Amino acid sequence: MEYVSTRGGIEPAGFEEAVLRGFAPDGGLYLPTRIPEFTKAELQAMADLSYQELAEKILRPYIPKDQIPDHDLRLLLAESFAGFTSKEITPQIRLEEEGILIQELFHGPSQSFKDIAMGFLINCMDYFLSRKKEQLSLILATTGDTGPAAAHAAAGKKSLHCWPLYPLGMITEEQERQMTTLHAANVHPVGVRGCTNGVDDLDGVIARLFADKKRKKELCLSSVNSINWGRVLVQTVHYFYGYFRAAAHIGEPISFSVPAGAFGNLCAGFFARAMGLPIKNLLCATNDNGVLHRVFADGLLVKKDLKQTLSSAIDIVVPYNFWRFLYYLCDRDPEQIRKFMDEFAKTDAIRFDSSLRKKLGQGFLSTTVSDQQTLETIQKIYRQCDGYLLDPHGAVAVAGAANCAKAMACGEKIICLATAHPAKFPYITEKALAGETPAMAHHPGIEGAKAGFQYLASCELSQLEDALVEDIRGKMQYPKKDLS
Ligand SMILES: *Cc1c(COP(=O)(O)O)cnc(C)c1O
């Protein structure tokens, strides 16, 4: 299996290279040259596997054995999921009263869906780098969950340093503390002031750093944000696992409702379906930022000003992974994608023609969920389902499913992905439940971070680039070149 770029400007690369680089050198996103498909009999045989065994079956065809042999892949997967507090990794529960299925993706070390893929991705990077005796500097921008997940996964790894950047005041205190109380010598969270466009301002700085090829090489820069192929790949597994738990028989069409930000999770759902999993609809549930909803509803990808909402982890203006999906809609024509990406970079808007719009609608539903509906949904589920507490993102998924009920067949099962633990958003729980704080509003991991000593570093957006470069230079252990 090899990897090409959505922009078509590179020689096919291996899994190792795709994962270590993040972005392809031509500025595109890596994609596998083919999507392996499982037969019904193969799916049947996978249905009762543990999460880790299932992950091994699904990942194996994408990772050449000479890059990670079977034995090592098994160890890497075991290590990556060892810190999860549920043996099932992503357990599924049924809220009888409402007849809905919830798949909980928040049992990892930082209590969000980002833990699902981050552990494996960073362990893989460390595995490859240690073998080559090289080092990487990982820079990432976070809306609140990627940062803590990366910080926990990277802590103590000798081959890498990690700079999680967050817009100061725009993530919850709980999320901030998960990074700033960690005190790992190789993890350097920075709160950035003056980000009027939230995380997109930080992505802009990172994009500039990465665009300078010389500096990128000198500083050994890479990224673990959701453009990294390793993230998308590992996120396909929870679709399989969830499907097998919910299906009465293999072949039953089942849908998923997904709170969508950068389109990484949905992109993984798209791949799971392409691998043969009988997913009927992927429901793209957005908040008031709604960029993706406009794509599906109006065939329009437009960059708008950011609105801060209660579901802050999906406050995103540019859904990066959308290009991957578009590549397949455009029959794998990189020329088309290059045109679209360049047009979007210039004008902040693309209008899709009628044939593409038709394809966009196949197997996808979309909706927007307001803050008000998010709060009402948290309250309704709590009151009617025996005190079950959703976080605002899980609530967006559940409300999204309700909004789209008309578009679904009678009796069609839909699995709502709950992507964060409610303890990460206590003030929203309070708001929704008028001051009540049920047991599920607490989590020992979050309580621990609350009590810890905080090491805070902050910086002005205008000075971030220079400050980062200086900091990274100071941390380099294996300068590859004489810099003089
Ligand atoms: C990142 C995140 C999402 C969105 O996932 P994407 O892959 O960016 O679409 C949803 N919910 C939570 C809690 C997240 O942290």
C-alpha cells in the first residue's frame, strides 16, 4: 500500500513517510492508492473481535509489514489503548426511553474522542523515529481537545517535542488544565492572545511555518492535527466496532450521527463505508458555524467569521479533511482538487456544480444545531433517560439525529457519537440543568488536573511565529545540520 497526495504533486510514499510528514510536500493531504474492501464473510468474522483485534485487522492492509511487522503492530495497538478506562474502548449504550444508541468515544486519557487516534499516531511516530534515531517537533492548534490528547500521548517520548497552541480564553479551564498541569519535559502548551478567528488564526501561523521548506527541515516540523492520515485511519475502527454492536445481522443498514468540525471523523466514516461496512447515512451535525452544513445543503463551501458556541470543539471555519472526501467525489482527479484548493485559498468560497452536489448528497445527511437546542437536548436526555448526561458535542449528535428523523427510514438505527466527557464542560451542564451537577458531571481525570499546579505560558499572536522558532531551536537534540 502506498500513499498519494490529493494535489497529485508527489511520488507515491510509504505509510511511515505519510505519518511522519502530516501534510504531503505539495501541500495536499495523503490518501491510500486503494481502499481495501472487506467481504460480508470477512465482516462476519470480525464482528466479535475486541477493539484492539479489530483495529489490527482494519489497519493491517494500510501498513506494509516491512514498516511495522505484525508483532510490533499488536504491541503498538495494545500500548495505545492501555490508558483507556473502558475495556470496550468505545462502549455503546442504548437509551431505551428515546430509542437511541450512543457510542461513547471519551474513555481515553484526556476524555475526548481525540484520544482514540492520537495515542496510536504518536506511538507510531515514536516507533519510526527511534528506529531512525531522528527527532520531530510537533506543532498543533487546538479547539480544546486535540491539545490535551496530544500532550498526554506525547508526554515522555524521547523522539519528539510537542507544542500544543490554543486560543487563550476560548477553551474551557478544564481543557487548559489538562495541558498545563501535565509537566512533561517535552510538552510545551502555549496560550495565544489575540486570536479573533480562534483556532484558524493559529492554523495560519502553522501553515506559514510549514510553507517555508528550509525552516521546516531545520526545525524538523510535523503535525498531528486531523490532516494526518494516521488519525483518519484509526478513526475508522469505531465505526466498525459500533456497527457490530448495533446490527442484528451483518448487512443491516445503520446510520451514524457525527458532531462535525474538521470533517476528520466523518471522513473516517466515509472510508469505513468504502471498506464495505454497511453504513446507510453519515449525518453531519454542525453547530451554528455550520460550514459543512452549507456544503451539503447548498453546495457552497464558504469561509465565514467564527462564532463561539457551546460546542467549542467544533467551532471550525475550514474543515480540512473535506478535501480528502472531495477527491473521491471528483473521481480521484488531483487536478480538480488543486483547482478547488487554490480557488478556496484565493476567494474563501467555492460553489459546486450540480453533478457534484448530487454526489455530495449520496449517503450523507446534514443539519445545524443551535446552542439553544444543544442545551434542551442535554436537559431532555438527562430528565428522560435516567440521568444520562451528554456533553455539548454528544448533544449536537443527538439533536442532529432528531432534526433528520424525517429523512430516515422507519425503524432505521442511528448511532450517535458522543465525543467528549461532560466533565470537560461543567458550566454548560450547569446551564442546561439549572445548577444541578449529577455524578456524571465529574471525572477523576479532570478533578486531578483541577488540583494540579499550573505552568502557564502565553504569547501574542503577532509574536507567536518568532517565539516558536526560538523555542524549538532551543529544544533540538539532534541538529541534522551545522546551522552556521
Ligand atoms: C474534534 C472533535 C469533534 C470533531 O471532529 P472532526 O474530526 O474535527 O470533525 C467533535 N467533538 C469533539 C468533542 C471533538 O473534540
